[in-house]
Amino acid sequence: MEIFAQRLRELRIQAGYSQQETANKLNIKQQSYSRYELGTGEPSLSVLRDIALVFNVSVDFLLGLSDF
């Protein structure tokens, strides 16, 4: 599993959100969000930014460029 998908899933679980709740927060479909966690889809830059804001992490962390 690629690092983005792994970190995304871990952050969602730590926050106690379902995939549907997370998708709602990002204003995207649950199916799109599920593909991000599976590593079969990639978010747009604006969605990537929104993911970082929702989970209060950096985009660098999401992409595996930093460990915090």
C-alpha cells in the first residue's frame, strides 16, 4: 500500500470517522474517498489540501515527504 493511502486510512481511523463522514467533510463521493485509501485513485490538489486541513497535517506528511 502506498504511503498516502496508508496514512490517509490511519488518520481517518484515529479521528474516529467513517469513510462516508470523511467524504462528507471533503465534499466528495464516498467512492472517490475509498479509492484514495485503496491507492487506486488520487485526489486533486484542492482535495489534497482539504484532507490536510481536515486532519490538521501537512501535505508533505500525507505524501510521505516528512514524518510529522
